[in-house]
Amino acid sequence: MNSEPKPMILSGKARIVPVPDVDTDMIFHNRYLHITDPNEMGRYIFGNLKGFESFPTNTGAGDLLVVGHNFGCGSSRQQAVDGLIALGVAAIIGESFGAIYRRNAINAGIPLIEAKGILEKGLVTGREITVDLETGLISDDKGREICGGNPMTKVQKDIYFAGGLLNLE
């Protein structure tokens, strides 16, 4: 467990995947399931999502992933969470999330913020945005509100601060 407190306000470059119903096979294709080292999984993220195959090479630590409706639907494939963590994605902001993916991401300690209408706010990939995990507020690099989202719950915060469910004391 990390001894430094984790921030409740995250700033990073927006990485936008405006596609609805991205399932876990599009996030991490089943042809890579033989890869068991979570640190190696990042290079295969979105390899099965047309137009986003270069996502891993364009994404850096601290980036904020902005996604469409029902992101992570489908199977309970943990690699679809672990690969994004391996890339250093700091949080996922989405219209909505598949139920199993939501649970897997929360349990892994990655912040999820549900923000209805986020994709209608004119966000551009690569631009700096900030998300306040306490309030759910998403703002631009000048501090102007872009969208309000659902804040993290107490349980989500506890898991986030612990670095994942298995690290809770």
C-alpha cells in the first residue's frame, strides 16, 4: 500500500473514446488472454476497436479516459481494467458503465465518474481537463465547468485510497 495520500483532484489530458457499448473484448481482445503480467497488458488496449488501435502509444500516465454509454459491457474480463491501469490512466469518466466492468474497476482502485452528457460538451482529445472526485465536477484547463458527474461514494474512496479492494485493512 502506498503511504502517500492519493489526490481527490486529478488533471490530465483527455483521451476520448466516443463509441457507445464498447465491450471488454474491444478493450482487451481475447487473442491476448495468454498475457498474464498486468504491466504488459496496456499495449493491447483497444486493439480490437476500429479507429483506436494506436491508443496505447498516444496515452500517457495521468491521462483521463472519457468514454461513451455502457463502457465495458460484456464479460468480466479483468484485463480490460488492468490494461488501462498499466497505461497509467488516472480515471475513467463516462456516460455510463457496464455493471461488471464498474465493479472490477472500482475494486482495482481506479476512479470512475459517471457524467451524463460528457460527450456532448465539445471535449477534444489531448486537451487538459480536471476532475474532482469528491464533487464529480469536470472542468477545463482554465477552471471552467465542463460537466457535472456523480462523485465517488465513500466505499469507492476507501478502495481508491487503499490502492484496490484487496489492500483494504
